[in-house]
Amino acid sequence: MARLTVRRSKTMGALAVIAAGGLLLAGCSAGGGTTTSTAAPAGVSDEAAAVPEPTRPAAPEGELPAELQSELQSTLESTMAEYSVPGAAVGVWIPGVGSWTTASGLADIAGNVPVTTEMSWPLRSVTKSYTVTLILQLVDEGKLSLDDTIDQYVEGVTDGDRITIRQLADMSSGNADYTNDAFLADFSQDTTKIYTIDELNGFMLGLPAQFEPGTAKVYTNANTNLLGAVIEKVTGADYDQVLQERILDPLGQTGTHYIVDVADWTGPHPTGYQPGATGPEAQDQNPSILGAAGAMFSTLDDSRVWADTLGDGTLLTPETQAERQEGAPLDAGPPYDRYALGMGETAGWWGHNGEGVGFTAAVFHQSESGASIVVFMNESDVDDAHPADQTFRRLAEVLTAQGVL
């Protein structure tokens, strides 16, 4: 799944960077908040701005039945053992049935630090679902169109006069990715360098296209980072400011942040691991190399809120949410049944997953039941498997088998 893998032994002095098809990092919910229409922004008609005003959805009351909790826990632990995952934080929320959250294993092996349900985790590519939501909000406000071409906002993209915002959002643009030899050489010279979105995009400008726009669906981080640049161009503000004002503050996501300097990842959090010759190897972190495609961090409960919001389309008009969910299978990329506009569908669950540099995540919502599942794990690049996605799928199967959905 389009990822950047950064392996190290004990220090980044032994850095070997492997680019595999790009970079990483590789869910209407009964649990959603109430909505009202907002006033139109200046210069935008009331009709164009008929977007919902969100409130933070509350977790379902009560706990899931004890027998169900036991089966979910067993499923989690067996999956962790199968993929040698050191630690995990997981939540399952079902309106009218109850909630279950758990922390298993170690956040830090060397320090013997257990995972807790309050820790902050990298979202990796779940970030893409936030970025595309911002784009779709601007569409609802009439500030851009999904049929606009990227050359209207970013100069120098090959085929930029034919690649649309829609194609960037659904991974059918065909543009080159930025995780190429030039980027890897630059990054290896200083693995602590903090990159801007524009700098990341600069590594793919002018490069040959992978395919004709709209003729295939290949997942890359460059698609989403170009959308990050579009957001900044249209709003006249930095990506993190737009994200804070339009999504994080309205949803009360105080534990969710866009972080480019790892020194700002404060408070309790896990260490990320990748398989090594003698066991899991800890990975250094530089989230700036992911930009608007993967540099967000969040907590278990904030990600519950995002699963509900993303799945029920609270931040968008119903028409835009319906259009957002029009998709098709990826030709190359993460394990979804189909990928649409910044979100994917797996067996009727809508959401996003993420992977890379020691972490995997899965954040999904089922609209029919209002259920949400969030899985965070601190190991990535496990024999072409995605441990968090596998766990999500298996937990969903348990819920279906037990008849609670």
C-alpha cells in the first residue's frame, strides 16, 4: 500500500530507505451529532453553503455484553500474535448496544511501557480523509469544483491541465509520486529535516506521468499533498490552520493534531516498530515527510468521532457525501473493496486506513448500524499484511456473527 518504509538498526546512521510504489502510509450514523444549516460565507450563496454544523457525537452508553467483549479481545490478541504486534489500542462503538475499548501489549518494548487507551497515535493515511473532507467543504461553498484542473492551483504538474481535483481525490490522476530517488537522496542527507507541503510536491513536478488521467487508480501520497496545496491556495491559510478551524475545533478533537516536527508529539505515545532480524526494530519518526497525506496524530476517542463524522457525512451536504462515495477498486494500493474520494469501503464499512514507519491504523464506520471501529497498532511492514486492517475486518466479522449489527 503506497508507503515509505524507513528502516534503521539502532540509529538512522544505518538508514536504508525503500520506496514501494510510493508512500504509505500506506464510514449516516445513529451516533452522529445533530446538524443545522450554517450561514453562508461572504460571497457564497445560502444554497451553496447548506452544509451541516457538527456537534461532537457522544459514545454509545453502556458496555458491550461481556461475552462479546471477551470474543473481541481474543480476536485482537490472536491477530497481534499472528503478526508479532507489540501493542494496540482498539475501540468498538455500537449505538443502542454499547462501547468497548481496550489497550493490549507494549507501547515501548525496551521500557516495558504498556499501551493505554489515552495515548496519541499516528493516523498515517487516515489523514487523507481529513484533507479530502476539507476539499469537499470548499466544493460545497462554491470555492472550487471537483472538475477544476490542478494547473489552476499548482504549476508544473505533468498533464496538470487534464488532471482534475476529483482524480487526485480518488487516486486516478496518473501523476508521478514524490517518493523518488531525488527525495530519498535529500531525505537521507538529513532525516530530521522538516519539509513543507510545497517542498514535498516539488519532488514530483515535471516528472513523467504514470498513466493517462482517469485510466487507472494508483494510490500515491502525491495526489493528496497536491490537494493540500489547493487548500492553502484557495483559503489563503496554512493547511494546519484550515484543518483546525474547519474540522478539529468544530468536532472538539482536542487530542488530534497535524504535526510536522516530531518534537511536538508530546504526552504519552507508543514507539513504532518494523520487523527486524532479531525482533521488532524501533523506528525514528519524521512526520513532515508525509504532509497532508499522513502527518496527523489522534487518540482513540477522537478517532471514534472522526469515524462517525466521516461515515455519516456530517461536515458535507448530503449530495456531496453521496458523490464522495462513488468509487471503484484500486489497481494498486491499500486493501479496500473500492476507493472513492478520500475514503474507502470494505464490506459495507466506510473509512480509511494508514500504514508506515512503524504504525498501522484503521478507522471505519458502518452507516446502517451506526457502528464504528478504530484500531491502532505499533508495527508496520509485516509481510505485505496490514495488521490494523486485518484486525478491523476480523472484529467486524465477530460483530456480524454475533448478530449485533
